[in-house]
Amino acid sequence: MECGLTVVHVPSHLKTLSLSWCPQLQNRRVYGHIDFLLLFDFTYWNAVAIGFKLIHMCGRYGRRADKQYIAEHYRVRDWEDHGLHFAPSYNIAPTDMQPIVRLNHETGERELAIMRWGLIPFWAKDTKIAYSTINARAETLTTSPVFREAVKRRRCLIPVEWFYEWQLVDGTNKQPYAIALKDTDLFTFAGLWETWKDKKTDTVVQSYTIITCDPNGLMEPFHDRMPVILHPRDYDRWLAPAGASQLPVDLLRPYPDNYMKV
């Protein structure tokens, strides 16, 4: 995300800090990645700065598939009874409401759900953290306070047909590229989901994040991360309940570049 630099003054016991901040993010006119973001908690009279290192690789993606096509691809039963509505989206951005596939905790079967992109952990005070959690690093899922509970029992499949990445073409201007798979239209990002409840209003928000890993040869010229793409044979294993010592984290690896195209 193309961000300006703002200097924020915090209490005397902390140093003056630089903050890369994107007010444009709310109207989604930005793209790329945030190098460093400082979130502020104003619960007390003085602001307390909390730093998060962000490497947002996958910040935009697209999908043409409708509900029926997605349900058939992921073998979701009784999808017509769920009353979900979503249209194709060619430029999905953070905070958008999008379909994901998860296991129903009661029936153990796959189901479609509409969630907000940008995971809000159950313990968060508000939804602001979602701007920094559109991606989750595969290497730290089991230790990160934001993702370690979700990776244990709330894994999901994210339908996608292409994703965008930008590359400098002349030192200043960026050229967007759409990246997809060669042999299929619809494919799948590995994701996590979470449920958050506003204690003041009782509003419930369900949200998700896209997991990233090291890049393959095709992605390396664009970025030092890439979204984790799951093979259909691994869908069941990624979704299935598993103990802490048997989590399917071995699936979180770069997709073979010879099956991808720009």
C-alpha cells in the first residue's frame, strides 16, 4: 500500500516515532505493502504505541465464480439453503465481505460463509487491528497471539481465480500483474477465520486472513512472500480437526511455479 510518512508524538518516556499510515485504506485506493505500522491504544490518557512488522504480500485478488460454482468445486452440500449472496468481484480489497469454505463444527461438513477480509482476534478491543492482519506468516502461526488459536481449530479455504502483485517498471511507477494457475480457473488460498464480538453493541464480526509463505521462482521478482495455494487433494487435511502436534503446517509451502502464470 502506497503510504505517506507521518510523525506521531507520544509520551515523554517513549521516543517520537515514525508511522507509516494509510488513511486512504478505507476507500481502498491503495495497493502494495506496508513496511511498518504502529497501532495506538488510547484507553489511557497517554497513547501507548504497539509496533507490528507487516509484510503484506497478497493485498488484492479476484474471483468470477458464483455461489453454485464454488459450492460444486468444494463439495458443499445444501448450499442453496444457506441464503448467502455474493457477486463476482474483480478487485477484492481488505475489509471486503467474501466467501470462504470451512467445516461446520456441529455436522463436520463443509459449508460456505461470508466473512470480512482482515482477521479480528476474539480478544481485540475493536476492529482496527484488521488492517494489519489481512495476511498471516506461515512460519509464526503457532506462536503469534493473533493467529495461534485460529490455526488450531479455525482453518478455511479461500476461493480465488487470480491475485495481483505490483512491480516497479522505471524506478517510480508500478505495473500491476494478475497471477493465476495455468490449468484451472478456481484455486484456493489457505486461510484462518475468527469470530469477534463487540462488548458494547453485541455486534458479531466473522473475519479471515490469507496465509503467506516464501516465494517460488515465479513470484520472487515481485515480492519476498506469496500466498499459500492448496492443492485440492489437501483440502480435507487442511480443514480437519487436529491436535496441536499434528497441525497440517507442512502444507504451508510455495506452490510449484511451473503450474502458475502471470
